[in-house]
Amino acid sequence: MSNPPDKGQLNLPAIDISSFISWPSTEDGLANFHIPNTTQNGHGNHPEAHLPKPTTAKDLTPAQRTTVTALRAAVRHPGFFYLTGHGVSRELMQRVLELGRQFYTAGDYAAVQKRKRAIARRPCGDKYGDGARGWQDVDAISRNDWHEALDFYAEIDGADQVAAHRAFKASRPDVWPGVDGLLEGRNLYPDHPAAMRDLLPDYVARLCSVGEAVMRALGFALELRDPEFFVGATQDSFWCLRMLGYPPLPPAFRKKEEAEEEEEEDDEEDEEIVGCGAHSDYGCLTMLLTDETPGALKVRVAGGEDGNQEQQGEAKKAKEQWVDADPLPGAYVVNIGDMVEQWTGGWATSTVHKVLHTGDDYRISVPFFYEPAKHVVVRRLPEFGGTDADPEVRYWDHLVSKIDGSFFRKRTSW
Ligand SMILES: O=C(O)CCC(=O)C(=O)O
Ligand SMILES: [Fe+2]
């Protein structure tokens, strides 16, 4: 099987979500930020939180209609878009990227190693170990996944939460028992930069609210009978934030890479990949913040002028291309994940992507994954032809099936 060719830049649609968001987009940093109460009306008591929440399509304002129409087209093809009007200031976005850069690169080699090792991912049951949170080194064995990661998840912390989580797991032992203790824990923060501990929880709270706004818009975009359905499924989101660092490739790998590119046209596509292997994301919505490095994130799209989604099988495959999805200042690069694809029976696309970072700089990227709650069971919706006979997957099981066995040993592509 030969790889789809690399073809230029993808012109992602830009979707302005401001009409679904209830706080001012001009806010500077976090000084005056009131963390929204997402368990009640989703927007807490921010003084400017007065946007009426639409409950039926008839309630939509003209601005909301424009957003919904653009979102409908984007999730069908290419499954990626730029998100603007989200209300997170550029200053805050830069601060988050800078925290990642400091963690990975500030100081001499010994200092960097010391701080990373202090919060290295540990096996379940080890002190603070939950098999998933913390720092994971670059994969030294393979050229695939040439990045390091610092991972944060919604916490399962304290005796009550852990007990409730175990009861939930025990309620369906038939599905995916997984590893005992996996993801039961709290997030690990480095000593340096110390600001990470203060800033990231607030950043996550903001992105949860942005995620909720996009999921609300998506319910209308997909003309669901209950437009709030996705909002409900993502309340108490089992979110994940990753701080990824992509070091430049070692020279030996670069040379090998160049030589092999000529010989190995027929290889499996992962063989040529460095950075992050080809994968789709496994939840609902990925909001990606990256530094300005161009040409790193690549998205696999069906070719043809309109990326014709009706083509099937070989015809569709023959036209596939890898295209760059470069960062747009102030915007998030957003894509939908496997759960949305499953709810829509494949109508909306959880698009395959990869990272190929061949530059000399140390690249930082910070994807935030806004996901369903752990217990949510996902099945094709009746609006998309779903019936009781369709297969279903519980989000927790899907998540664990992706990470179990790969996290502590070698993190493979999702
Ligand atoms: O680093 C990037 O640009 C993308 C990372 C990614 O696709 C992922 O973590 O799922
Ligand atoms: Fe991804």
C-alpha cells in the first residue's frame, strides 16, 4: 500500500463560536475570570452571561445559524476546522505554550531531566502511579512517536471518588475490566514552571466551557431531536490535556529518513512517520493549541475538489492526500473524534492525522480533548439511521482499550 501523497496546505474553514459563548472575548488573562459552573446552567454567574440559550432551532439567532451551518459542513468534511471567537485570550494561549516550553527546555540538561523524572508516569499502584498521568519520555525504540508528553486528565481522586469509580467499573465487568487502578489518581505538576499548577486548572475549566458551547452548536448542526444531547453526554467530561514536546529528530534518524523515503514507497504508512503516528482521536472534540511551527500537523483528506464524501472504497482511497493543517494565530485547530463519528454512523468524520516535525526547533503543542463522561454509552443515533441493533461502546471502555498496555510500556498512536 503506498502512502497518500503530501499535498500543500489545507484551507480549513474558520468557525466563530462566539454566539454560543457567554463571556466577553476581550478578557485579558485570568485575573477577572469566574470559573463557570458547568454542572448547572453551564455558564455560572458571570455578570455578562446573559446570552439566551436556544432550546429549539427556531430560537437560534442569525449569528448562531451561521455558526451551525458552517459547523455542519466542517464536521462532514474535512472533520477539522479553526475555532475562533472562543474567548480565550491570545495572551493566555501564549502563556500555556510557554509553560510547556519551559518544562521541556529551560535550564541545563541535568535540571531538565531531574524535573521531568520527578513526575514521570508510574505504574498503577506505585506511589502516585495511575499508569497514565505525568511525563512520558520520547520513545527511544522506534522512530514513530518522536515526542514526549505530560498528561493531565479529569481526576479520580480521594476515597469517595475512587470508591464511586470502582463501583461503576464493577457494574459492567463484562465489558472492559482494564488494569486495576488505571487513571485512578490526581494530576502531577512539575516544580518548574511552578505556575503550571495554578494556571492549568483554570485553563481546563475555560476549555470545558468552550467545549460545551461547541457541543451545543453541534447538536443543532446535526439537527438532533434533542439539541442538548451532546451537552448532556459531555457533562462531567472525562477530559484530557496533553503538553507535547517534539524535539528535533536526531541527525542519524534524519539521514535514514531521507534514504528510506526513496526505497520504501510500499511500506506501511507508520514506517515513514516521526513525531506522532497516523491516528484518529477517540472522543468528541480536540482543541489543539500549537506553537507557530508550520508543516508539522498533517491531515488525511479525500481528494478531489470538494473532498467528495460519497465516493467509496478504492476510488476514495486513491484520492487521499496528506495536507498541512497549520496553526492560525488566536484560533484553535479543532477536530471531532471517534465518538461523534459513531453517534452519526460515520456521517461526520473523525479524520486521521499525524505529526511530521522535521524542523530544527523544539515544537510545543497542547491538545485538549473534550470527551464524554466516563459512563456514557455511544451508539448510532436514530437521526442517523441508528436502531437498537447497532453496536454500542461505553466511552470508558473505548478509552481504556486505547491506553491499556500502551501507556506504561510504549505509547502508540491512538
Ligand atoms: O501535536 C499535534 O499537532 C497533534 C497531536 C495529536 O494529534 C494528538 O495528540 O492526538
Ligand atoms: Fe490527534
